[in-house]
Amino acid sequence: MQIEENIKPLLSVVIPCYNEDEVIGETYKRLQAFCSELVNLEVELIFVDDGSRDRTRELLEGYAAEDSRIRLIVFARNFGHQIAITAGIDAAGGDAVVLIDADLQDPPEVVHAMVARWREGYDVVYGTRTERLGESAFKRLTARCFYRLLNRLSDVPIPLDTGDFRLMSRNVVDTFKAMPEQDRFVRGMVSWAGFKQIALPYKRAERFAGESKYPLRKMLRFATDGILSFSTKPLQMSVGLGMFCAFLALAGIIYALALRLFTNIWVEGWTALMLAVLFIGGVQLICLGIVGEYIGRIYKEVKNRPLYIVQKYVGFKQAGPALSRSPVVHQNDR
Ligand code: UDP
Ligand code: MG
């Protein structure tokens, strides 16, 4: 950290919000309390409104008008959690950046411990969940399986039971900003960046109010993104599956031939044939699907669309476009 004397380092806190009007008031209160406890550190609170359809945006604009520490990025539509985080990081001016959910599942108080570790010289301090309160057994089980499967498959070790709740130093933030990919699995990308990383165990609280914005469908999408953007092993596995089928077929041929040559019974035709056709058909479709997933991603990358579109920046000192990858910025208040 090269910090000039007398100038306090700046901590940027990025908070993605999607339809969070039930919790946002409480979140803001807790964050204010957190800020007032920070010593020798300036804070900016960067809220990203990810195309909310409730009153989240109005509330945030209200807070921003009163509090000069607040910055607000308003998306033109819902782009998803990972993209919202990315926009927050892009716009952050801090010497360190903290990612935190708007629903108070990640307690702001834990950030003090993260800052302490950062001051000891760590570049990434990621929260690992020792307990997950108020989440269904199904969510806990699927999350557990997912993190373990991901680690098996991924070429980069990605810490277990770790979400996006973390602190990153400027080095890591700049590295992250240089990563242009469309499919963004933020926690994996930060692991990939390297530097000095350390885990910080914490208890994941219950959602303060409102509902999870990750229904099963989105969770599956997120899990596939995680695996496919960090591994090409599924492709190798489809080769393995193909070899296995070829081997089965060979064994079948030898068996049928042996029966035909050395005995009077031979294999009944229809059932065996049908099974073989369906089996091979199924395996081929699975492999094609895997290849297709990768091709779909290549297609998305090749189109090279902007990651997100910002409708409005509020409370930033620099000009809008300098803050982001978004080409169109209609307004830049204040
Ligand atoms: N979120 C977002 N865009 C989305 C979905 C979620 O910005 O499309 C935000 C949401 O407001 C919250 C965070 O991402 O601050 C995590 O979402 P949620 O709490 O619903 O996920 P869970 O904790 O259930 O995994
Ligand atoms: Mg949550």
C-alpha cells in the first residue's frame, strides 16, 4: 500500500441491490454504524441498483442526496448479481474494495476483521461460512456439493464455502478490471488473480427481510457458469464417455460373435439393438450439449457486447464513462 501521509486510505464498499426495498433501510443504517467505527479510513458506499422494479432505487437516491459518502450506479435493466458487482468494482476508487450483499447476510461488522488483515498485508480476505443460518437444507446441500464439484473440475483452486463477501486490495481490483470475460464468476476470477489471499471464517446470518433473488433456475445457471468458465474438463469427460461406449460396444461384439461361432444360441436382435441405439444416442446428445455450452459461450464472447448499461451515476466525482465499461451514460448527477 503506497499511502501518502495524512491522507487516509479509502475503502470502497460495493453493495449490489435487486428489489431490496424491504431491507435497504436497515442495511444503510448498519453500514452507517460500521463507517462511524472505522478509524483512519475514509469510506465510500457504492450501491448498484440492478434494475430493481420496487422502490429500491428511489430509496437509494434519497440516501445519496443526504450522504456524500454514497455513490449510486443505476443499471438500465437487471443484469444479474455478478455483473452488478463488476460495475461496482469498476467504479470503485478505493485502496481496498469490499463486496457485501444488501440483505445483511454478510454482517458489515466482519469487515473490521477484513480490514485488519488487509493492513497486515493480505490482498484478498474472503469470508468462509462456518454456519449458514436461515437457509434451507436443500440450499445448503446443493451449495456444498457444488463447491466440492467445482473444485474437482476447476484448474484454479477455488476456496470451499466461500461467497463473494470479501475485501480486495487495489492490485487485485486492477487485475480484475483487466478481465473482460462476459461470463463472470467473480469469486473464481479473484482466486485466479493470485496475490496473498486468506480466509476469514464468519457466521452467515439469515436474510434480514425479503426473499432470495436466486431461485433454483438461477442457481443452476450460476453453477454451470462457475464450472464452464473455470474448466474444460467436461470436454475431456465427454471423450472419456465416448471411449467407455466404444469399449462397451467392443465387448458386445466379441460376446455376440463368440455366441454365434461356438454355440447354437445367439443374441436376440430387437432389444439389444434398441438399447444400443438409445444408449449411443443419449451419450452423443450429452456430449454435443457439453460442446454446445462452450460454443454458446464463445459466441457470447465474440459478440463482445458491453457487460452492462448504466442509466445513471449519482454522487461520483469523476465523469461517468471514466468509471465503467458501459458506453452510454445518460446522466451524471452532481
Ligand atoms: N442481486 C442482484 N441482482 C440479481 C440478484 C441478486 O444485484 O439479479 C443482489 C441481491 O440484491 C443481494 C445479493 O445480490 O444483495 C445476493 O442475492 P440473494 O441474497 O438473493 O442471494 P442468496 O444470498 O440467497 O444466495
Ligand atoms: Mg442473500
